[in-house]
Amino acid sequence: MKRLKVQAILMTALFLLILMAETVQAARVKDLVNIRGVRNNQLIGFGLVIGLAGTGDSAVNVFFSIQTVVNMLKAMGITVPAGQVNQLQFKNVATVMVTADLPPFARQGDRMDVLVSSVGDAKSLQGGTLLMTPLKGADGQTYVVSQGPLSIGGFSVQGQNRGVQKNHLQVGRISNGGLIEKEIYSSFNKKNKIELSMKATDFTTAARVAKEINRSMKDDLAAAIDGRTVRIRVPKFYKNNATGFVTKIEGLQVDPDTAARVIIDERTGTIVMGENVMISTVAVAHGGLFVQIKEEPIAVQPNPLAEGETAVLARTRIAVEEGQDRLLVVPKGIGIGDVVNALNSIGVTPRDLISILQAIKASGALHAELEIM
């Protein structure tokens, strides 16, 4: 009885491990796709930051800073004489560009973060306050108005000979500094069809997403149009409730398919290879040629009581050493783990592996896309 109980426990544990392995490989539909038409909208605006401690734009190099201040004062009913415009100096003012992303389904009165970046030659935006700045979309209409004190997450302290600076001082953020004034109309709930856009183009993954949706809803609702698009018909049960239908399908688990790809970053020597990378039978010879050059200058002095000056003569020592060559035959059809173990067995470093992979790809034995960053 005890033996049967132990066997039952072991079988249960094995089943759970297999189930966990399959679950780890799967991904949610919401992590694989974007819903077409549901996206952010980029906004931009031009404004002024005031209250700086002498670190603003200089009137000599940034002439439009003075013009912006004059125009703002004029709009507030204050007229600056034309002859005195060129004499104005505002070291506590900086011209900035304000950017933000308007989220989908945002409502009037909601608040959002905005990013403020210096346009002129201001040294720092620390301690500044952004004046009311309208943010416009690509259609030229104003959707958000931003204003408030900046947070740059750093500081700068200067002395006569040296100073200390932390983080970048010409860019700041205003938390909840943007007030949404205009909504983007959306009738999402009334949609009869929904299109899912795959984040990565893949016909197999798109077909699996459509198949899983049909299986879960027990109806032929979804179809893969191409490797990027899955078109879904909203069932009658979810009429005027497309949001509820999307919530239903977002949590479905799909095993995504990935292309065989090898990513190489030559600057850092980093190599990343996917699990589907395969290799044909190939022989790899790996050897090292080490050349060491040392400069050892020597001083030559004249004999005692003799005329002449001390001279420095160059002396170069060159040592050449050739490492031990090794020939390795990599069999056909092995996976990425076997490739790495085989190459490590002959002492291949990441730098050497880059050259070897490029050579194997050139020979046609590497069945994967080789991408060099």
C-alpha cells in the first residue's frame, strides 16, 4: 500500500510538472496582440518655464525666448515698448517643448503626466514652473492643457573650481500636470467586428489565436486574415458590449511560435539564440594566434669625462604564440543547447563564438536568421 501511495504521489508530481511546463510556455492573448483602434495619441506644445535661479535661456543665443515672453505679456494686456525689447534679459525663464501621450478612452477632466524638455541653452530647469501650455495633436486641435512645478529628479551644485551634478537637468516631468480638455469620441461597445493586430508578425501564432478564440467561444468567430491580423465577429450575446467580449478573450492562453533567430551584439559580445535554432553537420576548427608587442626603451649614457648627452633608444620585443588548434564536428539537427555545449568544449569565448556563427551562417549550415546589432 505504501508503495502504491508513493507511486501515486510521484505520478501526480510528474503530471503537475508537465502541466506547469506547458503553462509557462503559453502566453495570454492580451500580451500577444493589440486591439486595432485602441492606442495612445501623441501631443506636443511650446511653453515657458519660469522661476529658475539664473539658469534659464540667454537672450543673446536664444532670441525667441524674449519674443515668447513679450507675446505672453501682450496677451495679458502688458505692452513692452519696441525699443526696449532687445534690452530685456530673463535668466530665470526657459523655452521648452511639452510632450505627452493621450491614453485611449480618456475623459474630460482626467489628469495625466507631461514631459518638459528645454529648447534653448538653459543650464537647468530645477525649481521651475511651467506656465499654462496647450498641447495639440496631429490635427492641430488642443486636447490637453498643462501647467505646474517641474520635478527633474536631480540637482546641480557648482563651486569656483568644480561642481556636482546628478541626473539630466534639462528635462523634467510634471506629475498629473496635464488636464484633458477634449475627449476623443469612441463607440467601441457598439462594434460588430474587432481586429486584433499581432505584436510580432507570425502566421502560425495568428492562426493559433483564432483557433483558441473559436474553441473557447464554441463558435466560428475568429479568422486569421494574415500573419498580422485576426478578425473576430462579436457574438450576439455581447451585442453593445464589445468591452465584455474583449475581456473574455484577453485571458485566453496561446502558445506563440517564434522564428529561429540569433542576435549578436558585437559591442558587448552578447549572443542570444532562440530554442528553434538548428544546425546541419559542420566541422569547426578553432585555434588562437597571440601576438604580444612590448616597448622597452633603454637609456644610453656617454662614457665618463666624454662629450655627449644621454640618449634614449627604442627597443621592441615581439612574441608570437600560436594556440592549439582543435577540430570539432557538430552533427546535423542538434538544438541550441547542444551547439553551445559543443562549442564550449573547445574553449570558445563569446567573441570567438560570434566569428564562428558568422562563418557557419555563411556556409549555409546555420538554419536561423542571424541579426547583428
